[in-house]
Amino acid sequence: MIRAFDAFSLPLLRWFDPEDAHRLAVQGLKLLPPARPRPDDQKLAVRAFGLNFPNPVGMAAGFDKNAEVSDALLRLGFGFVEVGTVTPKPQAGNPRPRIFRLERDEAIINRLGFNNDGAEAVLRRLAGRAHQGGIVGVNVGANKDSPDRTADYVKLIETFAPVASYFTVNVSSPNTPGLRNLQQAEALDDLLARVIDARERVRQNAGDSPVLLKIAPDLSLNELDDVVQIARSRRVDGMIVTNTTLSRPPTLREQTRARESGGLSGRPLFRLSTRMVAETYVRAEGAFPLVGVGGIDSGGAALTKIRAGASLIQLYSALIYKGLGLVEDIKNDLASTLLRTGRDQLSEIVGADAAAITAEDWPAS
């Protein structure tokens, strides 16, 4: 079914504006008949943040912004889905056009700006599917015009704690002016302190809600030192490494399109994001697990990200070029690697190459 969907949809969607194509893809997923996913190889199971993931392949935030197709994605074989970014109030985002395909680079540039239906609508949808089970995280952000952005994050933690499998605190989108300033040490420390306090306040009624921090790939290593130290001291449950990049690698072939402002994702982000995973892994020293994101478009790329230090991975941009069949391809490759090497769990290879990767030359940007 997935292969047939890809064969039909990928060439068709390429004819549409990227944002219109995304909307059509979401609508198409709503029409898929409900079907039980094929059970995953038990070797692919991952325990992280106190949660049991059936496999390590997740749908990154940005696709199911408004929690419309989470269950359809889980049925298609994802081990978890992250919805959002959600803001307290509905938000239109930046003017269109705001998504651009770099076809020859298998990349995307977006400057969406946290467009979403707002917390009330997303909460209603998540509450309606809560009995379905499965791991569905909520990526939270601040409204562009908010007078107190930290208060926005606190409000969202309190609002979604009863229905979120985990939270991702998104302070790394490049498309909301000033948002990345929340990654600076003093601001980040205050933000995480208030977010964790909010989580603890609602724990008795809402249960455990792991909190993850999502960072940009454009941090300097000194900035990363501060971020990881604060994340550890505030006892966050994990980090997502990384968001999109403002850099433009010199190897890009779509040079004209690359001049568009916004965050770059897809294959050209792979080396930089993988380096940041490794750098974060060695700094975290096992204090919490990492989710690796950025340029994963094959089983080999997924394995590299895991060996760099990621316990879980997330996809999005590669699906635009490779289709949903990529999810099964990655899972099959990972399972085959474990079988071939005589290992029982992916955890046995997490971070195996981290030290070596941090010794390499810095990726060109």
C-alpha cells in the first residue's frame, strides 16, 4: 500500500507548489484506510525518556503541524510522531511563498514562521485520539507577537501535559525573529527552569511528561557547551539535534534557489547535523538520550546518525523526495545491520563513532 501511494503521489505532488503539495499529502493520509502496522523487529525497540518506542524512526515536527494525521503516520510504520510547532494562539506565519524545493540537492528551504491552528484546536484533536495509544509528542513554541515568550512555553506545558507523550521545547527555529536568542545561556536557563517547574506542577494530575530541548545546528561549540550544561543542570529528559540551518553549504547546486531566506533542511544538512549530534553526545556524557535529525535519507544515513550518538531519529524532508517507503527501508537496514553484526539492540551502537566524528574537520558551510 505504501509503495503504491508513493508511486502515485510523488510525481503528482511535484507539480504543485510545495505548500499546496504538503496540504494535499495531509489530506491524502486522512483518506488512507485504517490498517494495523506490521509488527516491528523487537531488536529495533528503544527505551528513552521513560518511553518505549517500537522503533527509532519518528516523523519530525513540521509535517503534522496541527495533529491531523498522527494515527495515520503511526499506522504507516513510524515509531513516534511529533506534532507542531504549536503556539498558544493561532498564527498565520510568514507570507507565501515560504517553502522552496532545491530538487537537485534533495533539500528544502522554509520560512513558515510557526503557522498553526493554535493550542485549543490541537488539544481538541489530541484529546480525541488519546485512546489510540502510540507515542505522539508535542513541539511547542511562542507566538511571534507574544510579550512574554517564556510564558507561552509554560502555558503550553500546562495545557498539553495530559495528552502529550513528550514535549519538545523549540527555541531553534530561524523563522521567528529573536526566537533563537532563547538559546543564550541566561535566557535558556530561565526558560528551562520555568518549563520544568510547570511540568512538575501538573505531574500529579497529568502524569510524567518528558521535556526535550531542540537546538539549532548553527551554535558555536562554546554556545553548545553552555546549552548542554544548562540542559543537564535543569534535568531535561533529552535533546533533539538539530533544527534547520541558516548556513548554505558551497556544494549546493541550486544556487539561485539557495538565496531564499529561511532554514535549510534535507541532504545538505546531514554532515553538519551529524557533527552536532556527536558534539552534543560527548558533552552530555550519558545524562540524557538524543534524537538525531537532519538529512537522513537512507538506512546508512540513519545508522551514521545513531553511531554519532542518537538513540532515536526523525525524518521529514527526505520523505518529499523518497516517499513514505523510506521508513520501512530504514527499519529493514537497521535490523539487518544488527543481525549481521550479532547485536541485540540499537543501544549497543549509540555513540560508537562520536569521538571519531568530533575529531574530523568541521563540515563546510
